[in-house]
Amino acid sequence: MSAAWLCSNSLLALPDLSTRQMIQSLTVAQDHSQSDVFYFWPGAINLATRNADGGPELALSLARYSGSVVRGDAGETSLRANLYLRLQMASVDSDLLDIVAARLQQDAGHSVTLRPMPINRLEASLLLPVLDTENLSQIDVNVIVESVDREAGRTPFWTERDMFIPLDAQTAELLEHQLRDGTLAMSLSYRFISRVYGSTQAAGELDTSGNDELAEELDEALAQIEAAAAAQTPVLVAIGANAVPIRLELNEYPDRIQRYDIDAALPPSYPSLSVYCYDFREQLRPDLFEKAVEIQAAGVAGGTTVYTTRFNAYQPDLYAQTVKFPFAVNLRQPYRWRTHEILLSGEQLSSDWQQGDSWVGIIDASSSAEQIEQNLHLTQEQ
């Protein structure tokens, strides 16, 4: 029996918001179909600290790009920038978990299992005062969200996430100026989105962890819960929201800003491609357990170099990955890619190879409309 089949039951786990209660300082809810399984709410998110110096895990990279014959833009000059943040979820005290589990077991009259609440999405926006002191420019940070340890992506419960935010030239230069001037105060607002069963009673109890400004963001979620409760169907809703202030003392951590030039005569030998897959984030394929994207490129020293990145039902919030080849590749040669699917039934499917001629852009490995429609018909027949 395949691992996918063994794990299928856990993928169907659905917290029921109508059973939401607070024990001590921890909010918990019972599983919709498993009376012995309970979930506890995620901790607050903050900016992680770097072990080397204890400063914030943040970096602003600005690269002056002079164009390349390989990319077809020789002679052009532009500024490319990227803001990197590492987010860390606060852990729940183990003694508190023991107390809550004992209380749940006492109330239920049988042994129980206490698990972290599965998070389907992490939606976030970064607010930067880049226009003037009164107006804010909002940047959507849901561009690339990665797991800190990609190979550990076998569980829906996580503690850290890496975020990469591409910036246009004007925003990047203003951001750098404010960082160097010491006047910058960024704010990261976020929402946890989970797939749950709802109730109108539970809807009225949702809050924003004390952040009044984000209360309006949950209005739509509350309406969805009420509609789902009436229809007795699961729904994706926000189970919590908050905002995190982000500050940086550049005098103490000057290495957080990096400026460098990309030489047009020497194109990068270690390219970075972005791969997107929305199958799990948007629940396009209920029959799908995991999708691997295999990419092959010609090595500079000859032969072929291969990189494989994975998306799975355990971590639906990870819908994008940056691919970094382990060896230098020849950018003058095209690459090719294909997908390998593992279904919940245990069946494995591989697609045909597709060729990519440009090293700029993204690979969209999401299921086609035909695949989604075919799966829908099979589900209805069953």
C-alpha cells in the first residue's frame, strides 16, 4: 500500500468551528468526523532573528543589470531588487499543551489527540511608507512563499516561512533611502486561512488577536462561515489575523542591504527559475496527493543537471518555489521540464516533456482545465 493512500485520511481532516472553545489561553476545536482529534490555534507570527548576530532575518538586495545577449536585452540598464523576510510562528508551551490535552480527555471520557490547526494559506501584505509620511504604498508579498526546509514538506504544520518580495526600481531606492536614514517602519499584516466546517455561533467569536484595524478583513470570512454552515459544506476562512511591525537599525546590521552589479559579459551560470502550482492552494485536484516538477538543463561542463521541486496536499500554502540548480548550467541552451503526479489512490502519472526557451519568467505546473474537468467528472460519477 502506498504512502499516499496511508496519508489520505489525515488530508481529509477538517476542524469544526462550532466546537471552538478556549482552555487556559489556548483555543481548540474538534475534528468534524473524528471525535478523538482536536486542533489548537496557531501562534502569532513575528520576524525571525538571525543566529549569527541576533538581528532581524531581513535583507534588501539591489542589483544593477546591464543587459545580456543571452536574455535579448543587451545595452539596457535597469535596477532589480528583492526584499527577503523570514517569518517565524510562536511556539506553544508544551506544559500548556499537556494541560489542555488532559482537560479535553477528561471532558470526552476517552483518550484524545491534540494537533496544530492545519493552515491552507498564509495571506500577507507589506505596508511601506514609500510615497510620503501620510500615504502608504501596499505591496503584496504573496509572490513567492517558501518552506525554510523544502525537503521537510510532509506536514501541514510549520513554524517558519521564507518570503521573497520583488520590488520595482523606484520603491527599492526609496526603501533603501529610508533604511539608511533610519525613518522606515514597515508593517506586515497577515491572515491564517484554514479549511473548516463552520457555524454562525463560531463566526461571531472570531477575532484579530487584538488588532482592531484588521477586524474588517474578517467580515467576508464570517459571511462564508454562515453560508457554509447552512449548506453543511467545508469552506476556506480566516481563523485569525494580526500585524507585525518591522524595524531595522541599519547602524547595527549594515549587511542587511546589498548592492552589486551584474556584468553583461558574464551571464549568471546559476539561474533561478520560479515554479508555480495552484492545484493544492485552490483545491483544483481533490484526487492529487503530490506533484513533483522535474527540470533538466545542459551543464556548462557537459552532461545534464537536474533539479526537482515538490508541491503536496500537506502544505497547500506553498504554491511557488524558486529553483536553484546544484551545478552551473548553459543559459544558451533551452531547458525542459515535466511533472510527476502521485494520486491519493497510489497511482503515479508522468507528463510529457515541455521545452522552455527563455530563462526569464515562470513555469506554471498547475493542472490544465481539461485535467480539472476530467477529475470533476470522475468525482461526480463516484
